[in-house]
Amino acid sequence: MEPQLGPQAVGLCPGRLVLLLWVSALSCSLSSLASPSPSLVPRSRTSYSFGRTFLGLDKCNACIGTSICKKFFKEEIRFDSWLASPLGLPPDYLPSYPANYSDDSKTWRPVEVSRLASKQQSDISDRRICASAAAPETCSIERILRKTRRFQKWLQAKRLTPDLVQGLPSPFLRCPSQRLLDRVVRRYAEVADAGSIFMDHFTDRDKLRLLYTLAVNAHPILLQIFPGAEGWPLPKYLGSCGRFAVSTSTSPLRDFYGAAPEQVADLAFQLLAVLESLRSNDLNYFLYFTHVDAGTFGIFNNGHLFIRDASALGVIDKQEGSPAATGAVGESRDIFSCLLSGCQVKLPSCYTIPEKQSLVLVCRQLLPPLLQGKFPSPVQEEIDTALSQCGEDSLPDPEVLGAASRLKDILRPLRTCDPRFAYRYPDCKYNDKF
């Protein structure tokens, strides 16, 4: 029989937020709950129901002892409304939330808590899981997922292989090479680093968290395996809880559509450079977007542009190739394939993704509203012409890439070198590269 938590225990179990890893799913006993310091617990703690009212995990009897869960529990991650008494929670329907993060409860820095699935998608996901086992809406999510054929294969596996992720809906896993999956295991931050490509140090619950995260939204996994500290254009991953991930804070690109000409020129130049790095890099991975919007990219307060939402990134291993591309491994569709979308969704084959794909999307949807009408003639006409060619899907790859290169050349001298662009200042004074 599943352990049931009383109202107070529910309030004290932020793990009900179940680290993004698999949202509503892992059981825990009350004995696993650590007692917080009295100084960190507000008097309104008895009414604290973060898991139920905010993360929507009222079907999960879970408490996970990973770092971000503990930080939520000790209130080392706070929303602005938490500073008032009685404790207030932000609305549970927004896609992301500004918050403050502390390593010592004294010094705070801004972070972003982003939702990996909308509340509506999460509710649909829970219902689908229960329905797959002909269970009522109050079923144990963890118990049902543990009984699936896919997870039983994961339990027996020593290594994460392409056949274990076939049929999962994330574009990240559409073309999974063994080299890419080994990188996932080695870089997975929610377990102790064993420096191994084998999953011997993963508990059953660790495997379920990883599988669930990959099935719901691979964004936090991409932040871990392609970290900004190694030069990738992604924000720092701080952890995840339930259906939420925590990362360094950025402002979405849409906030800069009305910015000054020199600033939009700088952002557009950076955006084209980011896409170039995704196509060509030392690790020989080709990263491409399946779709983009004005919230896909974000800007730090030093002016540096990064990928804010990596959920639409696909990865093709140009060095090793992919079994899926040759048809060596067949697709397998199950409940993990349809947690957030229709089970019949078809993704394009690996080898049909053109090099120009991300450029066409960005030049067609994001750069026009950013650059439109910002510069005098004839510069604006040159920009518009290059943008038109860059966003033309009917043109062959070399022509689209050439148009993007011309656009960068036009934008380069339109950028200024001053303290507003702290990410490259004062280096830009001494090096044309910046």
C-alpha cells in the first residue's frame, strides 16, 4: 500500500515538486525528511503547500534529496512573494518565474525557475499515466511507471544505449549516438559523479528520474552535457525540482525588440554566431532547432546572449553517426512517448535535417522584428536583403549560410565598444574579434 502523507508532511516535502526529473512520481517515507533549522522555517509553515498548489504534484508521495530540493526546503531559493508574511506563493500557471538563489542564506543572486511542462500538460500527463493502467486519477504515478516494459529494460541496463530511448518525443533523442548517451550518463548532475559511462552507481529511482526527464523535457539535460563553462551558449544549470529547472537568470530576446540600434546589432550578431557554433564545434555535434520563438534566447545583464530554452534542440553526432539514421534500431512507442503530446507525433529522420534549418527559422521569425527599421538607408536595405535570403527555405544550404555570413559582416561595424556590453568590454578596444 502506498504511504500517505498528512497535510503537514505534504507541506514539508518539497520533493513533491519532484525534481524536474520526473515530476509526479517518487515515493518517500517520512523518515527521509530532514529537520530544517528553526530560523529558516516561517511560522506559517503549517500552511506551506508548495508541492500541491505550485508544482501540481498532489498525486506524488515523493521527497527527493537532491541539492535543489534541499535548497527549496531550506528556503535558499525564494520568490519575491516569499519575503512577505504570511508566506505567499506565485501563480502556478506562468511558464517561468524570477527568483533569488543563495549558497549561504546571506548573499543572493537572481535566477530563473522555468517550467518544463505547462500546468495543463502536466495534468494531461498524469491522466494518461493513470489511464494507461486503467487506474483512477489518484493512482501512484511511480508505481505505474515502474511496471512499464521500458523501465524494466532500464533497470537491467548497465549502459544507456540508443534502444532504451527510442520513441521518446524529445528532438534531443531523435538521433541518439552512443557517444552522446555516454555523455548524458557521465554529466548527469543528480547523482554522484562516478566518472563512468556505466550506470552501476544509479539507483532504480535515479534511472526513473532520468528517464522521466528525458521524456518530458530534455532542457536540463542539455544544460548539463553542454555547459556554459566549456564555451557552450547555455546558462548555468543549478538544478531542478519537480517539473521545474533552476538556472542563471536571463531576459528574453522579446524584451529587446525596442532597443537602440547598436544594441540590436550586437544581439543579432551574437545570435548568428551562436547558430554557427551549434553547426560547427570541436566536439563534432550538430545542434539544430526544431522551432524558435522570442523566448528561446535570453540575454544576461552583461549583454551576453545565450540559449534560454533548449527544449527544441536536436543533436546529431557528425563523428559517430546514429543508429536511428540507418534504421538499425526501430522506434518503440509507449506511455513515455506521449506524456505531453499526441502519441502519433512524427519527427523527421536524422539525415533529412539541413545545415540551414536553424538559420532559416531565426532569420524568418526572430531577426526581422529585432532589426526592422533600426538603421538608415542604404544599410537597412542591405540588412533586409540579407535577412530575406537567410530566411528563404527554398534556397540551398550554401546560399543561406552565405547570406548569414553577409549579414554578420554588415552588423559587425554597427556594434559599439562601450561598458554597456560588459561581456566583451574592454577587450573590444584592443581586439577586432570582440
